[in-house]
Amino acid sequence: MNTVTAATHVTIEPSILYFGTPVVLLSTENPDGTFNLAPMSSAWALGNVIVLGLGAEGQTARNLMSRPDVVINLPAPHQWAAVERLASLTGRHPVPASKPAGCRYEPDKFGAAGLRPSPSETVRPPRVAECPIQFEARAERVGHDVSGSFVIAEAVVGKVHANPRLVVPGTHHVDPGAWSPLIYNFRHYFGLGPELGHSYRSQTPRTR
Ligand SMILES: Cc1cc2nc3c(=O)[nH]c(=O)nc-3n(C[C@H](O)[C@H](O)[C@H](O)COP(=O)(O)O)c2cc1C
């Protein structure tokens, strides 16, 4: 085997490691019975569980520790500006010192984002009407991460809502050619490029 001798990489110390994960909008219930809405991108699926990574000082993490109902709303790429309108807002009052400069308290996140609440069927927080895919879920396990700065929540999905244009007719499959997540890539927003291929386990292959 040949050894690589040229310098193919440099060592860097990036301030963040957000290497490109889908953005979701979490709706949760505040202590006073109103609802919070927060963007996050540290979310991934394990079967019917969505694992969520949240700053421990945020209102969303606090809500999930006391009231586990949550809706995981998936925005499409064209909705990035609505997501960004929520970026500097927190539902926590007073704003914790650990929040970045410029962060302000906002009790009406739906209104601030220009998004409409739509009643859920199995949980108390509403869905985001404009989001094409919505998961109603309950955070069954919520605990601190190894650093103590974050909370990891395991949310069990009980109901999935999808825009019918994204569903393969006559099936329960999301059409991967019709759906694109909004990707948070080192703090910049992207959509997906063209399909490159599919897994051997795909149940919706478009090319053989
Ligand atoms: C695109 C995007 C992705 C984000 N991802 C996360 C994340 O994965 N975890 C997190 O705790 N905060 C994330 N944030 C920051 C939160 O949205 C922000 O801290 C917000 O103030 C939380 O609101 P809350 O305090 O009302 O829960 C993200 C923000 C944006 C705009």
C-alpha cells in the first residue's frame, strides 16, 4: 500500500462543528401554557426516536424537562428566512447571561417568525402550519450531556403529518425526490443538490 506523503490536510480549530444537519423548529409548552418555538439543527433519527441536542439554558430545554410534549417541525429550504427571524430570540425571561449578544426575549415566537400555529392531534404544543413535515412526539428521556452545558432529549414520535405532495401515492413513504430538508452548514443555510444515488434499503428507488 502507498503512503500519502503530500500535506493533504491542515489542522484547524474551528469555533463550531456544525457540519450540515437538517433544521427543525421545536414547539414546546411554556410554564404559563403559551407555546415556544425554537430552531435547532442537532437532531437525528433512531427508528421512531428523534434525538435532540439543546442548550441547557434555553427555554426549550427547560420546557422539555417539565412538559415533554413537543412537535418537531421540518421547514423547507425556502423557509430559511423565517427560521433566521427566530435565531436571536429566546422564550426565556430574563435572557440568561450565557445567550449570545443581541439575543432578546420574545413571548410570541410564531408571530415574530410570521408562522401560523395549527392544532396538534396528540400533544399540546401546536404544529407549524407552513412546515411540510411535522412529527408529534414526547420527550421520554431528558438529561444533561457530558459537558453539562447541553441537554439531550429522546423524543418518541407518535404521529407524522406530511404534505400530500411529498408522499408517494398509495404508500406511507416520503418521496425523497420531492422533499428537501433545510440544511444548517457551518451556520449557513442550504438545500439539497440533485440526487446522487440511493441506499440498497430504499423503498422508493427512482433509478435502477
Ligand atoms: C439554524 C439554527 C440551528 C440551531 N441549532 C441549535 C441546536 O441544535 N441546539 C440548540 O440548543 N440551539 C440551536 N440554535 C440556537 C437556538 O435556536 C437559540 O438558542 C434560541 O434562542 C433558543 O430559543 P429558546 O431559548 O426559546 O429555546 C440554532 C439556531 C439556528 C438559527
